[in-house]
Amino acid sequence: MSEIYDVIVIGAGPAGYPAAIRAGQNKLKVACVDEWQNFDGTYAFGGTCLNAGCIPSKALLESSELFQRAKEEFSVHGIKIGDLKLDLAAMQKRRASIVKTMTGGITALFKANGVVGIQGHGRLLPGNRVLVTGKDGAEKTLAAKHVVLASGSVPIRLKNVPHDGKFIVDSWNALEFDAVPARLGVIGAGVIGLELGSVWRRLGSEVTVIEALDTFLPIADQTIAKEALRHFKKQGLDIKLGAKVSSAKVANAKVEGATAAGAHATAVDVVYTDAQGEHTLQVDKLVVAVGRKPFTAGLLAEGTGVSLDDRGFIKVDDHCRTGVANVWAVGDVVRGPMLAHKGKEEGVMVADLIAGHFAEVNYKVIPSVIYTQPEIAWVGQTEEGVKASGRAYKVGTFPFAASGRARAMEAAQGMAKIVSAQDDDEVLGIHVIGPMAGELIGEAVLAMEYSASTEDIQRTMHAHPTLSEAIHEAALAVDKKAIDSINR
Ligand code: FAD
Ligand code: AMP
């Protein structure tokens, strides 16, 4: 046994790397071990989020939206362009370069905060020791006063839908397609399925999204979900609800119009069942986006005492303690929504608790964002959730159609909606579908973090003309005092 650290973090995703950085800021001796390898074999810090999730998906969502707007919207602004062409290779190069810059940034942040970054596999041994297997296969055992497990999650696979990484793929592969598939199938109309479906639809794919549930986006407020479904259908996303995929296989399909021998292309046959019975859909690529599961393979040696729940999550309390002295777990590998910012707050909380500071995560105020067009974002409870709780409530909405800024942006779709308590006026949930919803929700999160009443938002001045006025007007509408739209 050689080196002894105050803290060893296993995993350098958005939960692990902030834990390591904050531990460094707290003057603790810290190492962060990560095994992420890209398709080209290179190691990189940043985990799923930076390498294969949040960042590359947002890069492509931005590029594809600009392409779509250039195609369909610029002329409305009086901007005429000639022959619009897609250079997917350049778009993908930009995506890769953003990822590289951001993951490289973590190395720099580690250095600046005194974190020892180690590329390799970490395995928790009993007695707060960590066996590290380096890139070259060399093993060494490190000891630490505290160990933070931040091993993240991996995509769920479906039985009878065998991935080949080329035609039947996961979300990571789907971010790195080098050609626009003519027909794209997506299993799962969750956040990831909708974002990926949107990217390729905008770039020209015929996209079919197959979703087992009858309800669209059950986690969102249903006023917002209904509005979203309408927009997505208008954009040409063929969303089949109540349709469960039972199997899929790569098959040779005849190329349309071709008669010559060999004029076959590889395609995917997807079998699904809905209320009408069993159907087979043929697509050129199939993305499986049916959710993610906690990843703990090779993480825990025999006898560590760390336990998993029945879904494979590491069991923790509200402060991310595993129950084993000085072993903590944060991020996607523990209960709660699989979101980068939730993991980040947990990582920072744990590093502060280890240093003896007060720290807490407010699990009631976690924002969710879906980066489609229109964007969808919310925080707090849905109207359906409040109704089910039995608490008397009031609702205010404001349509972006009445927002001067949204009109000027040619993005006057959607609405802001606030659900507040009838008795004490507390804001219970804020829901936005519309332009920059993910940015607008920041104000809502802050308001709820400070336990704002609706009146607090009503009495807060909002700059004009901004999109944020929609939140202000929705708050006014809760008490039928909206100025810029008719109160109902
Ligand atoms: P991860 O990011 O999965 O990182 C875990 C790291 O630990 C990995 O690098 C892994 O290689 C490493 N590791 C695991 N085991 C070991 C071991 N034994 N030894 C060494 N290293 C190990 N969330 C958002 O909030 N916003 C978004 O816009 C968003 N978009 C997404 C888009 C897509 C396509 C996907 C797939 C996910 C998206 N997410 C988004 C979810 C987000 O990526 C995750 O919530 C987040 O990455 C979880 O962070 P984490 O640190 O817990 O785990
Ligand atoms: P999320 O968990 O938000 O990423 O969403 C994944 C979605 O995939 C959920 O809405 C599931 O209902 C859906 N899903 C899971 N299995 C299947 C299946 N076999 N066929 C179609 N949809 C599925």
C-alpha cells in the first residue's frame, strides 16, 4: 500500500468531478479515478454527460435547429439564401471539438484545484481502499479516509433487440452517425428519445418514435405534454403511443426501384404491438432509448458492505451516505432523477460534508429540461401531482403568442404555467414550453428554492421585452391579474 488520500472519487462524470474539485477546494488531498474510453480508444474525464450525453446532444440540437431554421424560417425574416446544403461531417467535427474542449477543461480544473486525476478502473476494497487498474493494466492500491462512488449509469437494453453498434444502436452511437439515416426508428419517447429524434428529423430523417405508454411524457405537466405532442407531430415526428417493441433484427432489405442483383441495403425490422395488433416497421437505423440503469460492474469487491437496492442503485440516505463509514455515493448510481445537475449538487454536498461543513441538497427543487423545439422545462409539482395530493390550488398560464420578444424571435409557441397553493399562495410548480424554456426555468428554481409565494413573483420587476415576462405574467394570471393576456 502506498499513497493515502483524504478522498478518492471513483468516476469523473458530472457527479464525481465536482466532488473531487470541491474536496480540493476544501484543502483535502484528493484523487479522482475514471475509466471512460471513447470509441477511438482515448481516455477522457467528464463521464456520460460530457462525452456521450448532455454536451454532444446539445451541440447537435443547436446545429440541427439552425439548419431547420435556415430552411424554413429565414425567409420569414426576409433573409433569402440559395441552395441550402448540409455538411454533416463539419457538424459532427464541431460536436467532437466541443466535447474535446469541455473534457480537456476538467483536466485543467483538476490541476488548478489540486486533484490527482487517474485514468483507469477503480474498485472499492474493504477498509476504504481502492484498487486502481491503470490504462496499461498495472495495479496499485490506494487508501483513503473517504471514498465517493460516482460510477454513473449505462443505457438499458431490450431483450430481443440485439445492438450491433451500427444499425441497432444506443444514444451514444446515435450522436455519432456519419450520414443522415433516411428512416430512423427510436424506441422510447423519453427525454433522450425525443432529443435524438428531433436532431435527425431536422436533418432530414423520417423519424418514428415507438413508445409503450399511452400517455405522452407522463413525468411532465399534462397541459405542457399535450402542447408538446402537438408541436412534435407538426414537425413530422411520427410518435406512436401505446406501442410496445417486442423484438428487432438487422435484415437485408431490397433497395426501392432497384432490380439488379446486390441492390440490397441493410435495414432493421422492428416488431411492435399496439391496440390494433402486431406490426413490423422497417427503418435504416434503430435507436434504443428506453432509459438508463445504474452502473456498478466491477466497482465493489466482496465484503465492502455497500448494498444495492432491487433496481441496482447504491443505497444511500439523504446525505448520500451508503451506511458504510466514510463511503458515499452520488449521481446516477443512486436514487433520484438521472440528471447531471442533481449529481453535481450531490457531489459538492458530499465533499463539503467530508470537510465538516453544513451541506444539503433540496430534492424538491430539481429542474428538468427537454431541449426540443419548443423547449420544455419545469420545476416542482405538476398540476396532476398537486391535484392528487388533495391540496387546493390555483393555476395561471401565459401564452408566448402574447410575448413581444417571442414574436420578434419568431418563436411565439407554447406557454408558461404556474401552479400555486390556494391557502398560502406558495408556488408549487412552474412549467414552461417555449423559447429558451431551459434558461427561463432558472428564475423559477430560484423562486422555489427561496419558497416564493406567487405574489413575490408578481411584485418582481421583469425587463421588457424579455421572455422572462412570461413567468411574471403567468404569476399574475394565477390571481387573474395578467396584463398582457386575457384572464380566464
Ligand atoms: P456518468 O456521467 O455516467 O459518469 C460516471 C463515470 O464513472 C464514467 O466516466 C464512467 O466511465 C466512470 N466509471 C464507472 N465505473 C468506474 C470504475 N469502477 N472505475 C473508474 N471509473 C468508473 N442530463 C442532464 O442533466 N441534462 C441533459 O441535457 C442531459 N442530456 C443527456 C443526453 C444523453 C444522450 C444522455 C445519455 C444523458 C443525458 N443526461 C442529461 C444525463 C446525464 O448524462 C447523467 O445524468 C450524468 O452524466 C450522470 O452523471 P454521473 O457522474 O452520475 O455519471
Ligand atoms: P426515459 O426513461 O425517460 O428515458 O424513457 C424511456 C421510455 O422508453 C419510457 O417512456 C418507456 O415507457 C419506453 N419504453 C421502454 N421499453 C419500451 C418498449 N419495449 N417499447 C416501447 N417503448 C418502451
